[in-house]
Amino acid sequence: MSSQRPSDDVAHSHSSNDEEAQLKRSASRRMDLSRDDDLHKSEPRRSKKQKLRDHCARFWCCWVVFIVVALAAGLPILFLVILPAIAQRIVNDTDLPIYGADLRPINATHIKVGLSTSLSLPAGLSVKLDACDLWLYNPEMRDKPYARVPMPEQYVSGGNGALAINDIVGEVTDMDQINKWLTRTLHDQETSISVRASTTAWLGAIKLPLTIDKTVQTPALRELAGSSLSEAHLFLPPQKDGTNIAGTMVLPNYSTMTMDLGNVTLNVLSGSILLGNLELQNTLLHPGNQTVPFRGEIFLDALLDNIMGVIASQADSAFKGVVTLTASGNQTVINGVHIKYLEDVLGKALIKVEVPITKLLSDVVSSWTAGTLTINGAFSEILDGFIGDNLTFGEIVGNLFGGQDGTPGGLFHDVLSHWNLFKVDEALQSARHQRRAMLMSLDSIQHD
């Protein structure tokens, strides 16, 4: 029994030591946790900015390298791709309205051009456009411009920035194409103005390549419809230079363009019969109605020789109380030089001029009261136009009753044949139609 007791005592002492060691470790752990809690409670919480600052301070070398690489790759893209694309898009989206335009030929190959338009830019933005060549072309023939106009340096402000070209001398580069454009401008209700230019825009020190390529519609001349004689004076006998008519005429310009036609000579026709010509000096057509002075000559011999044809050509107009004449270009001279492309276009034009018969009679009376038209002078000119150099009674009678080759003809024959053609024949045809209508009516009654 004595031998077992010491071993129990030893086991008991070991157990006690283990318990004490565990208690010490637990106490130590609690003290460490308590110390950590106290430490966390004593440290303040950092903000996101402080954390970011600490991060950048720690990795600043990496960030410097990243920014340098990003700028090296991004700035060329910004200045060479993005900004030019934005500028070009702004130009493409603008309408480029035409507020006014000037076209003034100065010789056979050069014209003086003016253009007033605008570019829509963001407000507060101003750009400078370098000088460049402005090419004018027909839309269907982009590769064949008809004129080259040097455009000077321009400064365009934000909003609807004005863009103007004033009295710049340009060069005609294709006669066929400018003829087509002028023909369309003279005859149509609207015409197109197509412009193309490549320039450089400066936004401060930033250089932006820019292309302007626009086609805009603008009112055209509409064949100068509504032209009229506002005043006319007859000179019989004629003046020393052969002038036997002078006055003013109104030429309407329906477009927004100012066009210089120079000194224009117009052929005046009744139907297809040439009656004379008129000369218009320094014809400058501003937008709106223009009153232009003229001088000219009525070919009295041609008028009398073709009197019945003239009357026939005026049959429809006479019912309206007017005389309708047609004018077409004969020649166009500016600074002493014939402008071929204007002559070609005006030579194919048919400008209608309506003169009220009452106005015509009033002008004859006013010419007589003003002393420019005398009875003796008028009779002498008409007689000279009718008989020419024939002074014998027999030749005068021949002109009245016979043709030039001895066959029936002359003035009386023309009058009678015209009367038979336009009066008797019409009456007979009307009677035939009425007779047929009556017979058809009787037949229908009988069948009923």
C-alpha cells in the first residue's frame, strides 16, 4: 500500500501543473486580445483620400511611367484623329446657306466672284481658315470644275460665323461646264452652286485639316419671266446712228445673285420674224427688278415685208390686249471683249416681253407730242421701207399688186390671202361642223 501512494501523488501533481499551465495560457491570450482591442480603439480610421495618397506615395514610380505612356499614345490620337474628325463633322453638318453671290465677267477667261455664306460653329469657338482655292463645279461633273477662285484667309466666329469672299478674281477653267451652269441658271426655277475646297483650320495653336464640299440650291433667273417695256420713244426720222427706238425696260432677277451681263445686244422677234435689235448698256442685274435703258432699231422694211406673218404671230396675244415679243442674245461685250460663254447662253435664250397695246399706243402718242415722231418722218420711213429705192408709179403699183418675179403677190395679195386663210376658211369649217351636228341630231330624232 505504501508503494502505490507515491505514484498517485506524482500523477496528481502533474495534473495540477497542466491545469495551471492552461490557465496561464488563457489569461495570456485574453491579455493579448485586450491589448489589441485597446490598440485598435486608439488608432483613427483613414479616409479614401488618405488611402489613395498613401498608395500613390508608395507606387509613384509606376504611376509616372503609366501616365507618360498613356500621353504618348493618346495625344497623337486626340490631335490627329479625334479633333479633326469632330471639326470635319461640324463642317459636314452645316448647311452653308447662300446669302448673296456676285458673278461679273471681266474678260473671256476671268470672272470677279463674290460669295456671302456662313459656317455653323459651337458658340464661343473661333477658328482661322488658311487661304485656299475654291473650286466651283456642276454636281454631275465633280472632276471638271468650271471656275477656280482663290479664297483669302478667313476668321470664323462661333454661332453662325460669317464667311465672305468679296470681289476676288477667279479663272474660268472649263467653258463647256460654265455654259451648262449658266444655261441652267438662266432657264430653271432653281439652280445649284457646288463648291469644294481643302484648307487648314487653326483652333488656337491646334492645326486641323478641313475639306469643304457642299452643294446648295438657290433661286435661278427663270428666263427673266415678266420682262416688260416700261417706256419707249420712237424716232422717225431716225437718229444719225440709225436709232429709231429708245426707252427703258424692266428685267426681273428672281435669284440671290448679282450678275453682270455687260453691253448686251438683243434680237427682237415676233414669232420667228426678226424685227430689230436693242442694245442694253452696262446691264447689271441685282436681285429684284432692274430698270435698264436701251436703244435700238426697228427694221421697218422687214416689218412691212412680213406684215401678215407678224399679224398672224400676234393673233393669240391680241385677244389678251398685248403684243408679245421675243428677245434673244446677239452679242455680249464687257471691257471691249466679247464674252463667248455668255453669248452662247443668251443666244439660245427666248426672253418673252409683253407690251400692252394701250401702252404701245400711248408711247406712240408721247413720241409724237415730244417731237421725236413726226407724221412726215413716219410716212417717209414707212414708204421707204415699203418701196425701197423704187420711185416710179409703176414699180409702186407692182409692189402693191404683184410679186417680185411677176407672179401675183404684193401687199394686197397678202392681205386678201391672209383674210381668206384666217376668216373665210374658218367660217366655212364652222358651218360644216354645225351642218354635221344638225344632221346627226335629226338622225337621232328619226331613230327614236
